[in-house]
Amino acid sequence: MLNHPQLDVVFQALSDPSRRMMVERLSRGPASVSDLAQPLEMSLPAVMQHLQVLETSGLVRSEKTGRVRMCRIEPKALATAEGWFAKRRASWERRFDRLEAFLADEEKQEAPRTQPRKSGRRS
């Protein structure tokens, strides 16, 4: 089994719908914690816990300016997950291409056997 500890942490962070919603919002640009909390039906401390998970995974970075904590997406962590998916996608596409070629060959071999025979009747 391949060991991808950073990838494991990213997928764990993205496993929660609330955290995915936060990442989706941050993909449009930086946002304050209050902005991220607004559409969620949870307390501010709960939102902060979710943000801590996202920060620990490397998906989100935040900084406090005065009384406002601004969050932004960290593209490098997303690129790691995207790269992993791209490798899996390429592998499966090669397998499907081989399956398609195999099935096409099988179909060609079956075609002569399944054609109806002409009747040998003489008039």
C-alpha cells in the first residue's frame, strides 16, 4: 500500500461537508471567519474547529489583522490531491482503452460465427 500522509490529511479534512463548503467559498477568494460561518448552522467555536482542521491539512491559511481573521485557500495542498486524482484517472483511462480494444477484437472474432448461413437449397 502506498503511503501518502499529507494526502491522507487532506482527504480527511475534505471528508466533512461543512469543511468542503468552506473550501468552496474560499476558492472564490479570501473570506473572514464570520463570512465563512454565515451559511453554516453552527456556533463560531465549531467553525473555528473546522478551520483548524483545514489549516492543519494545509488547505487553508489564515491571518489575523486587528479583530478580523481572514482565511485563504492554499493551492499547493489542493494541487497534491489533484495530482493524485490525475494519476488514478490516467491509469483507469489506460485500462478502459485496453478493455475497449479487447472487446472490439472479441466482437470481430464473433462476427463471422454469428452470421446466418445461406441455405443450400437447389431449385
